[in-house]
Amino acid sequence: MDNNKGQFFNVENLALTYYGKKQGWNGLHVENLLMKHYFGVLMWDEIFYDKVPFVFQTPYQFGPLDMNEPEFYI
């Protein structure tokens, strides 16, 4: 907790604040989401390939049903 402002800071946000004030840097704390989104963008055509029947059964699925199967790569 920052006693001056009564705000809670985790290490990542504290580092972003420090480097933003001292060196004018701009950053973003994303944990592992950056790689997950990068994978989704790069593999978009493969993930949402609609020529394979029945891999998408509802509009609420996060990915195709065969995503974790060895045949997905082929």
C-alpha cells in the first residue's frame, strides 16, 4: 500500500509507475495474455477453419472441439 495516496500497488504496477515517471517509458502489464493473443492471431485461419464438420457446435465455444487432438495440426 502506498501510504501517501492510500492505493495498493503490486510489483508490476509499481515498476510501470516508476519507469513511467523517471524515464518517460510506457508499458503494459499483460502476464501471459500477450502470447495467448499472439497465438490466436497467427493461428486464426487454422483455429476457425470451417471446412471440418462439427468442430463448432455452439457459438459459445472457446475453440474447435478438435483443438487438442493430434489431427488438428494435420
